[in-house]
Amino acid sequence: MKSWFVACCVVLVATPLWAGALVAKIQSMLAKPNVLCGHFDQSKQLTGLKKPMMSNGRFCVVADKGVLWRTVRPFPNTVRLTRDEIVHLQGGRVTMRLDAKQEPAVRMINGVLFALFAGDLEPIENLFEVDGRIHDNNWSVTLKARQPGLAKIISGVALDGGAYVQNITISETSGDRTSIVFSKIETGDAAMSVDEASLF
């Protein structure tokens, strides 16, 4: 699940805030639509490989339902995240299902992914130390894992944006790094195709 986190931007002229005030301020800046869809470009740099692995596709975040992550290139596949499970679909068939009741880590992973995709920082304050800056209508945040188990996997997360999250980067302790850039953001029911809606 780590490969769905991603890329970072640095705001050079900014005002540092204490974590609590920072989170509250960013929360007030973020749009909170019930449906948010867009395009993603993902780059994953693996230790030992010269060229990063590239992929792109579409994503949809639906409040109280989940996140749909549809990779188009290099090959089509779909991942659906809900509060209770992670489901991988290939050609319309379920090829993998992880249940939060059987896999407690799934609930934690989904909680983090939901928060990151929705730009909702409050739920992840328990898992990460938050530091960042705000400048005009833009913000950037870095996250450092609080829990030892999480810190063994993730060395840091960076995200930035304005009304929506634009970039996410996750750096793993292994040296691998995944970056995702979000673009072509649309909101409202019309942002999601009939096909995408049926997958929820």
C-alpha cells in the first residue's frame, strides 16, 4: 500500500506555525467536496534502479465511501479502498481482498490513505509529527512517523497544495521514494463517470 503515497514541493517564503495551529489553518483552506476526481502521475524510484517506474491514471475520493485508484498505464488495474478493506480488481474481477478485521494494519493504512487523499490532516496527527509552512493560499507539510512500527517503514512524508492536495511524496527507510502529482481536479457528482460510480 506504500506505493500510493507520493511527490513533494517546498514553499520557500512562508510562515512556520505550531503543529496544532498549522493543521487547523490548512483544514480551513481545503475544499471538502463530497466527490473529488482527477488525474495522477506516479513515479516510484526503487533503490538500485536507475530509472523510476512511471504510472498514471485516474482517482476518485467519495466522502464516507472510499477511494478509487485506477491505473491506466503501464497496464490497467483498479484498487478500491474503503474503511474496512482494500480490494484489487483486474478486468472487473477481484484478485485480492484485505479485510481490516483480519488484518489490523489495513485499517491503519486505509486511515492514512483516506486522510492524505482527502487532505485531512487531523486523523494522521496521532500517527505522525506534523511540521510545515503556509504562504498566501498554498501550504506544504512534512510528516514524521510517531509509532516505531511505522517509522521502520516510512522515513518521511511530504505533501503540498492549496484548496486541494497537489503533490505527495513518501520516502521509505529502504531508500525507495514514491511521488504522485495530482491534476485536472473536478468535484461534484458529475466528476465521476457511471463506470467509476458502479465500483463503489
